[in-house]
Amino acid sequence: MASIQEDILSQIKRYDTIIIHRHQRPDPDAYGSQLGLQAILKASFPEKKIYAAGKQIPGLSWIGDGKPIADDVPDAAYKKALVIVVDTANDPRVDDQRWRNGLEVVKIDHHPNVEPYGDWQWVDDQASATAVLIYKFYEQLKDQGLKMTKEAARFLYIGIIGDTGRFMYSLNEDVFDVAGKLVAYGFDYQTMYTKITTLPEPAVKLSGWVMQHITVLDSGFAYVVLDRDLLDSFHLGDAGTSYTVSIPSRIDRVKAWAIFEEQDNGDYRVRLRSRSIVINEIAQDFDGGGHPLASGAWAYGKEQIQAVIDRVDSALKQQS
């Protein structure tokens, strides 16, 4: 009986056009797994058209190393295409909803598979990053025509250091094994670390504001609310605020935390993290989801912000 990896490769070999999607608001693993897979497939099947779809985020443009990190995919390409969606747990989060127009869809992901979609699914929620799965895909099937390149290795390594916080969490033996094999391809990982660890000056100033305004409850839950007017005052542009999610973790008595970020429409994006309690089940009750200790959710107004706070606070109290 063929493995799911062999089934996916069989589909790839059937199609002349493959379009790879990832989630909205991409992080390094979304980009790394998408672009890493694209680079592997381009090297393995040079006669095929291999696209990377989705909005390009200027704040992460360094990942492309001087090249565009998103392709201009014509509508007509989907008519006879295999679509592969990476690092995306639920289908509404897929960037560029034209993915639904492909003839067949493959899902490759490391988030809990609470919302299955696609004709073919390879989901391993024990993997530290989807980039790890993409490397394993290559390693398992390299004798069937898959080729690794220095460029692909660089992209996959970016995905791994992004989703593990530079090897600080979500770790297991696999991630170190794969990272070591990728480094052997000889890309410039020192420059990569510089890019991923430095911030624009406005972002550093917002970090200082967040540090001064964190609320820490007796239960060990920490949170901060970033209203739109405040964010606009820092003139962040496309830099984004994802870096703020790790700031509360530096406080020793914090067990779980949340960053509430107001969007242009008045809703609040919620970034939830935990050192102990499972939070993805809480996130699911607020139109979100994710990993047991790292999830996202939504709060539609101040009352729902308080509801999220109360839920996590209560869960921490029940644990102690």
C-alpha cells in the first residue's frame, strides 16, 4: 500500500501545472515550506510550471534573497492545475481563494487537523514545522526523482527557525536532525539570523511600549491590548506586529499570554500562547485554532476581549 507521500508525488507527476498556496498573514514557516517545496519541484521537474501563490509581505521580503516571493498566477492556470496548500489548518485562511479552482487539492500541514479539506491530506501535528514535513517528503522519495537544492534547503531552514523560535520551543529529535541536514547545503545562515532577529526602529519602540503596559494577573496570565490609534502612531507600515507575541514570555511568572491587536474594521486579532495549559481548544471557541500551546483567535469588541481573558484566567486557576 502506497504512503500518503507517495500518493502526493504521484499526483505531482500527473500534472503539468502545480500551484502552491499557504496561509494569510504568512510567517517564516508558511513562506519557507511553500518556497522550499516550489524549489524542490522546480529542480525535480523543470518541464512543469510550478507557482507560489499569495500576497507578498514586504516585511518578510528578505526571505526571497532578492527575488520575488510570490508569483503572478493567471486565472487560467487553475483550470488544469494541482493545488498544494501548505501550513494552513483551515481553508478560509488560505491566501488567494482561487485555490478552490484547482482540479485537485493536496493539504500538507503540521497543525491539528480539526478542519480537513482537500482531496489528499498529509497532516502531522507532532512536526515542529511544515518545513520539516517538506524535507521528509524529499528524503523519503528522493530515489523517485525528487531533488534538493541549496535554495530549497535555505527556505526550509527559515521555516524551521521561524516556527521553533530559533530552536526555543516545539522541539523534538526530528527538527534537529532535519536542521543539521539542511545546514550541510552551505547557505548563509548567519545573514538569515540577522534578518530574523533585527527590527525596524518603530517596531523596537512599540516593543518598549508593550513591555511597559503588560497586565499580569495572579493566575499567571498576561495580556496587552493594541488599539488601532496606538499602532498607527508608531508608523509601522508593513513591518507588522508579530514580534510582540514573545514579549510577555520574558516575565518569569507568566504561564500564558495574549496580544490583542485591533484591525482596521474594529475587530481584534488575538495571538494566544501558553507554557502549560492547552489553549487551542479555547481559541476554537473564538473563531480560531492552532497548536496546543500556540494559537490564534478573534475578539469582536471589548466584551469578547474580556471573555478571552476570563477563559484563559479560569483555565490557569483550575490547573493550579
